[in-house]
Amino acid sequence: MISERTLRYFLQIAYLGTRYHGWQQQQNAITVQGVLQACLSQILRSNVKVVGSSRTDAGVHARQQFVHLDLPCTVAADCLHYQLNAVLPPDIAVVAMRLVKPTVHARFDALARTYEYTILRCKTPFQYETSCLLRGELDVHRMNEAAAILCRKQDFKGLCKVRVDDAHFLCDITEASWSVQEERLVFRIKANRFLRSMVRVIVSLLLKIGQGKLSLLAFEALIDQKERNLAVSLVPARGLTLTQVIYPEAVFLS
């Protein structure tokens, strides 16, 4: 609870998720949230908790993740920013630190989130940790036709792993498309919220469409039946990156 002696800040962070068991803190597992909280607690010599904008799965990366935390008014933000980057491991970085309104919530006040999934068409050692290698021909046009179907749907219970705390399965997808970028094939999807493993399930199905193993009608039926088909596999987590989280500009005070 925020008091008159504390201020709420947003930390914008980026991380390579390869060696982490996801964002959310867990017992007996190294997570991004756990490492960040430990470093903050070490610097401030008190128990610090942070709340993230998105709960990325094990092995998933983030170019832009936001967290909120409450700090004593006496803490110098610029100094803390520098100290955090000095003690955080090389695969986690604080990009920015901004003062926000005291009631702003990193998760619930986000307007939209964007993820990208990267497919490599030929082997390269330089992008291995952030992409998935897939050879063979793909019908990108048909994959984009299927991606457009997502923007016409709202209930995605059939395309996710169900969490016990999921209140509903409604998502407003405003963008979903594939683009060819030299040797890479990138899927970009933007929505107000995402369900657990939802993007990795979607990418797996879209790739099957591109390979001619699934029709557009069958894909739409999988969405409409609102029941997860356990035969649908997940694409590897390393190809998925949280790239952007959008907030109303009014939440920021600095």
C-alpha cells in the first residue's frame, strides 16, 4: 500500500529468457522477477516486491517489459537505475525508470501488448537463442489469411493452456501477421491481453497451415470449439519475444 512517504515507479526492463524459468517468481527455480527483486532488495536493504506487465513463460524473452514498485521518497531514481544495471546479470537490463501515478498498475493498466515469433530459414549461430530454425517451404500468404481470422475472434480458450486464475478467455487481437525479413520469418501479434502459451499455440497452428497440414476451415473450427486440442504442440519458447507494452501517456509523471 502506497503511503505519503513512498512513490510508485515503472521500470522498463529487457531480458534474454534462455536461462530463466519464466517471469513469475517460483520456489526452487530461477526467474526474472526473482532475480530482479533480489537485486533491488540487496541495494535498498529491504524486501522489495515488483509487479510485471506480462507473465512470460520459461525461455521467452522481452525487449520491453514493465514492472511497478513502490520506493521511499528518499531514493534517487537515477542512482538506483545505475546501481541496478551494475548488479543485475548480463541477460537482464533496466532500460528506463519513470515516476508514475500512485494508483497505476503495470499489468491492469496496460492497453496493449505485442509479441513477435521469429523463424530462421537457414542456420546461423548469431540468432539461435531468440529464434527457431525451420526448413522447408511455407505458404506465407495462406498463413496470413489464417492470421486475419484471429482478429475477428474474441474467445481463445481453445488456443491456450488454462490457468486456474483465468477469469475469462476473451482477447481483443488488433494485429496478427507474418512478414519476411531477409532470412527471417516474423510473426507479430498485438492484443489487449494474452492467455498462457496462447501465442506459441497460434504459431504452431499457423505453421501447419503454411505446410499444407491444416486448412483455414479447420483452423477456425479449432478456435470456435473453445476446447484445447491436446494434440496441438507448442513451438519452442526461444523464438518468442515480448516486444512492446503500451500504456496511456497520462499514467507517467516523468
